Amino acid sequence: MRFNNIFNLNYLFIFVTLLLICIGVAALYSAGEGSFYPWSIKHLIRFSVFFIGMIVIALVDIKLIFKYSYLFFIILLVLLFSVEIIGSFGKGAERWIRIFGVSIQPSELIKVGIITALAKHYHSIKYDNIGNLQHLIVPLFIIFIPFSLVIIQPDLGTSLSIFLLGILIMFASGLRIWKFALGLCVGLISLPFLWNYLKPYQQSRIKIFLNPDLDPLGKGYHIIQSKIAIGSGGIRGNGFLGGSQSSLDFIPEKETDFAFSIFSEQFGFIGALILLLIFLILILTPIISSLKIQNTFIKIALLGFSVKLLAEVFINVGMTLGILPVVGVALPFMSYGGSSLLSNMIICALIINFMSADKKVKYFR
């Protein structure tokens, strides 16, 4: 533990994290129609417990995190695999396991393991050798195995976010862009074949995304009501606890997938813009810090954590606006869900820890 490092922590980042939690608690209070129950109070309690762990992780010696990155990934991979054996169902998918009476969604936590494992892998490779075939096997294994386990649960949204996260980290690590272009071409060519392997409800989500009016009272209802709510907020919004879409329960899953819709209805375009600016500060702070750090493990990990947060904000907001399919990705710190909150709290703790590292240290010994 680096207790003497507590004065070197980035308190702006900590403040922004706390601010988003407060906004999330208020949004869930509104989703509960002016009541702390059932979501807001649980969200606050979970944060209070996780915050203690966040401070502890923020003070852990980075060398220990580096040393056990692969072991951490393997443990999370075992938990993810155990979902197939002892997992419980929810919302049509098998995603949770119970440990000591607490439900955990390993697919959320595995994202942290993927980032630190990829960062450790690229730490020991010279930049000119990153594109060599032998150095692609381990990263593809780290990405493909969790992706495969999650997509068969089935959880299309989380599996796609895992794939996107891994590919972007590989790109940030220095993999040549032509290889991504080649992979993109192969992916586009294989789309007609992959379509046949999608579940009927997954195919339906994509069709509804392209045209919500195909089933306006069924599968297209979520997107239509979300866009109505955001549009009715106008410039200044309807005020806290105001707005017919949220108060009259027109928006399904308003405490999870569509938390942004409720916020936008109540606080309008200006409020939504301010919220996105807060998220932007949260995401850009570690990226800017990484530019000054010479250690490859820390640099790539910080970029990976930022990409993870950016992807979830982009996908969730895109879902609510109807520019992306509804794939069940939570909005960090605002959507109700213990595993999502835990995953993001761990990531914020590691960001705080890594940003306080000695910027001149290149290698771990």
C-alpha cells in the first residue's frame, strides 16, 4: 500500500466521479417517482461500500497490479465460464452467478481483466514488433475467449463492447491500421453469414433499429418512447421529477438502459449537454495523463480504461437517441446495476492509481 501517495491522487477525477454518482442517485430517485426506493437507496449503498474498495485499490502498489494481471484475468475468465454451469437467468439470458448470496455479472468485470492483461502483454514488446504474428496470438486469445463466452449467454451488447474494447486497445498499442482495414473488410463480407447465427430477438432488434415503426407497440416501443421523452425535454427540460414519459411510466427499463432519456426529459438539451461534458472530463483526464507517462503498461491501461467508459457512454446514449440498436449497455454511474457500478468503480480506482505513478519510470523490475 502506498499511503504516502494519497496526496498525489487526482482529486479532480475523484470529484467528477462523485458528481456522476450524485447525478445517478438523483436520476434513480426520479425513476422511482420521487422515492429512494427501490433503486436510488440501493445505488447509494452500493457506492458507499465500493468507494472504500476504490480508495484501497487506488493506493495499491502498481507493480503488484502488473504482476498479477494475467492471474486476475484468468480468475475472471473462470467466473465467466462458471455462468454456463451455475449461472442464473434474467431477461432471457444466463448472465449472473451468486457468490455468498450476492449476484455478480462476470461479463462486466471481465472488461477490467481484458484491459490490464492486454496492457501487460504489450508492455514487454518493442513497438516495431507489435504487428508480428506471434505477438497477435495472445491478444486475440484475451479478446476472443471472453467474447465467445458472453455471446452464447446470449448478451450481444456486452459481447460487442468487449470486442470493440479489445480491438481499440490493440490499435492504441500500435498495430498497423491496414490490418484493421483488412479485418473490417472480412467482417463486412461475413455479415450475411453471421446474420444467420443471430438469435431471432437479436435480428429483431436490428430490424427495429432500422425502422422502429415495424412494431411500434412491441419491440419498437422502447426507442419510440425514448425519443419522445428526449424531444419533449426541449432546451431547458420539464424540471426535476417533471415530464409525462417518465412520471407516467411510458419508458420501460427507465432505471437501467434509458436513464439518459429520463434525465434529458427533465433537464433538456442544456442539461444533457452538461452531463456529456462531465463524462468527457472523466474520459479525457486519464487520456491526457497517459501522454506524459513513459511506462507502456500504465499508458495502455489508462487508454483502455478511457475507451471502456467512452464506449459505454456512446452506446447507451446512442441507444436512447435511436442511432444505435438497443443492446442493453448501461450508462456508467447512472444506470441501476451492481456489477456495472462495481466494474466502473474498479476502473476509476485503477485510473486514480495509475495517474499518480512516477511518469519517468519506463519498466517494472
